Amino acid sequence: MRVLVLGIGNILFGDEGIGVHLCNFLKVNYEFHSLDFIESKKEKNTIEFIDGGTLANMLIPLIIEYDNVLILDCVSVDNAAVGEVYSFSFDKIPSCITWAGSAHEVEMLQTLHLTRLMGDLPSVQIIGIVPEVIGEDTAFTLSNSLLKGAITMQNAALKYIESLGFKITQKNNIPLQEIANNSYRGF
């Protein structure tokens, strides 16, 4: 089984880049080992962490190459507090999720719908967080409310990855804000 963790967002606009930052955070701070390979020597599960940025429809050829996709992103939710985290399957998007806080989110939602219409959409899980800082000024700093909520987001992502048959071990302890400050360099 091939798993993709896809970070979505614009890293130049503070909280808007949390999907990419958290994707990089997981990649840098954890190791992921296929339990199927360890326990029974079957075909090894693989996992990749990719910065999807704001590429939207250009991600379709990438998405269809995987069996499972975990998307990390911002979401818009009516009457929700900054830092609240929502985890859901693309097949069961809660009605409270508008996923329309910025241009890229609308495009990502359309990308998933288009991929499904083509019959190529793998299983997709989305973990989204309500952002505070989405603006026009360049900023790498994440809001305190988002940083607190990102812990829940991180735990939800690790739990989901474990459910796909991976053993996870921590290898580093680099803070999320430090990752955000350096995401433009790539990991």
C-alpha cells in the first residue's frame, strides 16, 4: 500500500501554511516503519510526505499514484474557534466545513471532486484546522491558538497513519514554529 501525506497551503501567509508545516514536521521528527513488512514480510507499505503548496489541480497525477492520501490543511468552519481541528473522510465532509477560507482551499476541494469524477480518487482523509492568520503580508509566524491546536492535528495524523499499518518512532523534537520558519527551504 502506498500512502501520501500531502501538506496543503501557502507557507508565506502565517497560519495558511500549517498543512505544509505539519507535513514537514512529521517528516523531520518521526520515522515510519511498515508493520506488514516487519510482521509478515509481505509487500512493504510505503509513506511519502510532500509539500503540495497551492498546486491544486496540478496534484492530480500525484494523488492518483497512491492508495491512501492524508491531506493536512486549513478549513473554514462556521462559529468555530481558531485552533479547532476536524478530521474526516472526503466521502463524509461534515456540513459545518465550508473549506473556503482561501483560494487554494476551494481549488483543492475541486481537485478532489474532479479526481473522483475521473474514477481515480484513492481513499482520502482530511485533517484540517481553523486558522487565525491568513493575510496579505508575508509571515512565517504561526498564531498561538493554531500552535496549540496543531498538537491535536499532529496526534490525529499520527493515529491515522498508525491505523494504516505503520509503527511510528520519534527521531527528533524540532518545534513546529522552527519548522515553519524553514519550510521555504524544503525538507
